[in-house]
Amino acid sequence: MYEKVAEPIEVLAAFRQDRTEPMTFKWGNRHYQVKKVNLVHTERRGREKIYIFSVSDDANAYRLSFSSETMKWQLDDMAVL
């Protein structure tokens, strides 16, 4: 079950030829290593395009979002695996 977080995060991402891949993110004072990108999709909020990344590490799953308008990342949700 996902728990709503909706907090800003800092993300280190790799920009590959055909995709963007979050590698690690910082939430509060902790760093989280992304082990797997499970799903990527986009949605529109007005004229703003939001990229949604469903990622996981060894213990949890996370939904990260990136706004093309503000160029900011957010941790939307997390779930314990």
C-alpha cells in the first residue's frame, strides 16, 4: 500500500539516449539508491508535463515526479515491499 509523501527531493539522474533514469535521490538527510526503474509515464496538469517514475530499492517502492515547468523533483508516494 502506497503512503502519500508529496515532499521535494534532490535527484541524481542519468540522461541516456532515449530515456532519463533516476539513479539516487535525497529525501531529508537520507540518500536512497535506486535499484530498478519499474515504470515511467507522463501526465498533464494544465500546460505542465509531469514525468512519473515508479522506482524501487531493496526495501521500498517510490513514485518520483519531475515537473517540466518548474524543473523540480518530488517524492509523491512510498510503499514498504
